Amino acid sequence: MRVLLIAGVVLLAGVAASAGSAHRTENDHGCNVRLKGLKMLSDRQRNLVNLRSKDTTIMAINALPQPHPTPKTRSTAFSRRIWRIGAQITEFKLEGDGDIHLVLFGDGAYLIAEMPEVKCIPKKARDRKAMIAVRKKFEARCGRPTDRWQPLGAVVYISGVGFFDIPHTQRPHAVNFAELHPVTAIEFVSGCGA
């Protein structure tokens, strides 16, 4: 499966590279406050989240119906589980809210994944140790992010909690604004010293 994943991602990497860089215009500074509980597994419904990851694909996540209005609670099955996908991280950046913003590409589609700033993760957050460990692992392997987009190209298996973001100007993104937020695990297949 790893060979197929690598081959598929390598073939699609050219398409991803030509699709342009991701852009985000949120003006958050410091710790994220908008839907912070959902983004950091510290909301009142955090115990509804199944922490056992389930394999899926970026295309399958993109095919989910976009809820209207954007949920502010764990009202969807997508937001009540950790999902695991194989993807290429095409680029990454440090956001103003301290999150590491990852652009994922696979199956001809995009998906955003985010790793919260360690100091911003509440003590009551579920799977807090996993969130801290995955960010440290990413930075140790791929380098510390900056406020400028950095191309990457690493192929990974990445896991995170399903989250529907509000539609905004970031590009590329899932067509339904689905994300993996927070990321809880990463396994490097190639790139970043795998």
C-alpha cells in the first residue's frame, strides 16, 4: 500500500505544485479563539470523539456534504472521530494563532490539517499528549514553520479530528471546508528524513 501511495502522490505532485500556493487572511494573533474547543478537543462534547482512527481518503472527505450553517458543536459524524489519510504535504506555514497549517494533497483533491500551538492547548483537552507529540515530531523532522509558506513534498499518513471550518479565503482547501483539526498523529513515508 505504501508503494501505491507514494506512486500516486508523486504522479499528482506536479498537479498540486501547479495549482498555486495556499493563502489565508485570518487576522488571529495568539491562541485561536474561534471554535477553540472544537479545534483543540476541549469542548463540552469532546468525550463523543472516537479516538480510534478510521482510514479514509481526501476525496471521501471532500465528498461529504457541507453543513449549513457551519457547526459550532460536534453535530456531525465527521467531527466525532479521528480520521487517518495518506497524503502529500505540499506546503506548511505558521499561522498568526500559533497553529501549523498544512496543505495536504491526494486523490486529486486538497485538505487542510492543523497542529495547535502547544501553549494554547487547554489542560482539559482530550488526547493532549498526542497533539503535543505530533507537533514536536513534525518540527523535529521538517523544521520549525515560519509565517511564509514553505514547500514540502513529504508523503505521510496523518490522523486528526474531523472539523468543518467556516468558508473563508484560504486556498486550496477541501470543497466543503472540511479539515483535520487537531492533528493527533503523523507517520512519514517519504521526505523529512523518513
